[in-house]
Amino acid sequence: MIIKNIFWDVDGVLANLNYAYYNFLTKHPKYAPIYKDLQWQDLPKVLPIVEKYGALELKTHPEKGVEMDYDFCHSPDFFCNRPLYPNVVKVLKELNELGYRQFTLSATFDVETKKKFLNKLLGEVTDFLIIECVQHGKFMHDSAKEDMLKSCFEKYGLKPEETVLVDDRIYNQYATINAGAHPVRMRCEFTTDLPEELNWIPEVKDVEEFKTWLLENTSTS
């Protein structure tokens, strides 16, 4: 399999969104009175993981999901408090040296805010990493990433069959397949298993493991 292009999901793949959620729930003035004693390992008890996502989402809270998601997105101190996972910068630089074209792919409530945040978060690699964001609701598909991938293929002259998307959300695995690209699933301690029909998708635990998989199972020519 020839792979020349890598699209990275940011939240849950390059940056620790769960860390941001935990701090939001335990320290935000509205939610801290309820969750200040929440233990890290109990995050899924507050944010039940639904099959569609396969990972933590604020919007899955049974009573206040919409409210929590809005408050999080409009609280910069919490929204932007999602550190990069270990070795992200190192691995992205190594892959760049090997000749891969790399992109981020994010759907967000505010494109300008998210791009500004990502340019700061990933400042060490923005000389080669192309940051792409899209407004939630712009496209009709359940996952905007299907449309985003297709748009980027045309915009940058990429071949879908030479492209991989690394993402943790289950619905984005379907989006990748529908766009004609190759999915790779990023796992963390809170992600749930893929449905049986997608159990052929490679899964990795971090960017280092993804690099190993890439070099062992694909080529650039």
C-alpha cells in the first residue's frame, strides 16, 4: 500500500482532549461544585461513551450535554487547555523528513478560534503541517470529515488511495472509508472497541506506534 499523505485528527490523537474535559468538569465554576472530586478513571461514568463516537464527548452527558458542550467551547481557558501527547512534535518532524505531506483535520464551532489555537499548539511544525478546519454544520454528512477530506483531495491535488486519516472517533472511520482513504484508529484508555464490521482497521495507541505501523506496512512509492 502506497501512502504519501497523512491527515491527523487533533483532539484525541495529537492533543489530549480528555485532559481538557477533566479540568473543565472539575474546575469550571458551574460544574466544579458537582464534579470537583471526580476521579480521572471515572470520566466515562459522567460522560457515557456511545457507540457512534467510541470516545468521550461532553455532549453525551445524559442531562446537560448540550449545555456542557456550549460552555466548554465558549470558555477559552478550558477549551485551549489540551496539551499535546508525548512525542507528537518529534514524530511529525520525522515523518516530514521522510517525505510525507501532513495535515490536521478539525471540525469546530469557530474556525478562526480553533485555527489560532492550533497554530499556537503546533507552532513547532507549522512550517510543514497544513492546518485545515471547518465549521460544524457546514456539510450535510454526519461527519464533516468525509466532505473535508474530499475537499482537501481536490484543493491539494491528493489521491485518496495514497492518504491515511488517523482518528479516534468511530464515525470518522466510516467517513474516511467513504472518502476513499485509509483509516487508522487511535486508542486511549477511554476508547471503546470498533464494531465488528470495522475490526480490520489498524489500531494504535500513540503517534510513535502509528509511525512504526506506517513504516512496516506501507511505502511512499
